[in-house]
Amino acid sequence: MTEKSHFRLGEVALALPDGFDAGVYFIGQIRTPFKSRAECPKNTAQSEAVGHVELDVRYAAGLKDLGLYSHVILLYWMDQARRDLIQQLPAHLAAPRGTFALRSPVRPNPIALAAVELLGMTGTTLKVRNVDCIDGTPLLDIKPYFASVDSFPNARRPDRA
């Protein structure tokens, strides 16, 4: 997977460790209209798409009172992403950036975070708006979104991040 043809000029790969430091439980999956990465919006702010979060029934009790919130944070595992690039050159940038300075799915641990609007819940299925991931993406966690602590209106970032 690290053949030169898979690199853009200026990208740098790393040798990944032989083993893992921890394990996770996938608690469900995210159902979306997107069948490939190419179909996915760049981020949730560019998406009005509605999807469904299907939680494994073992975790049903964890949904108690989640419906009190208008928005939730989904943490998910981008299972189709490369994991070996430490510097990348996104198509919209002129120069490479370090992986940790990007929101790219390509990273050593392909964990994504998405703040989505909670439209409703039926059993262990959440209906959400603003999804941006591939259909069937494994779910790691769900957290309520708190505007009071999760929003930093004065945060700075480069013009083209």
C-alpha cells in the first residue's frame, strides 16, 4: 500500500508499529447514502445528508436521555482509510502538511469526529443529519454536544484547512 504511485509530491509515509496498544469495541454502525469516499462530503458542515446510527442492542441502556439533546458527537472508525501517511498533500493545498494538522481520514488511528443533528430515535437507531462518512462505517462512541464547551467561535485556522 506504500507504493510510490499512491503518493502525491511531498507526502511522507511512516513504518507503522508491529502491534496495537489498545483495543476498541465497535458499538454499532453508521448508515449513510454514501457508498465510497469520493461520494462523501468533505465535512459535516458541507452535508445536509440524513443517516441512521444503528447501535448494537447491548448498548441500548446507554441511550437513556440522549433524546434531550439537539446534537450529538459521533466518534467513528474510518475502516477504509490508509494509515501510513505522516505528511499529506490534500488536493486543495499547495504544500504538504503534517497529518495532525489536517482533518484527513488518512492517519495512524483513523478516528473521526462528527457533530450531527439528532432528528429522532427509534429503539437503538438514531436518525441524524449532517453525516459525512461511508455507509456502514463502524461506530466507536456517541456523546452529547454541548455548545458551552464544544464550540470555540474565536478559534483560528488557516484559510484553506
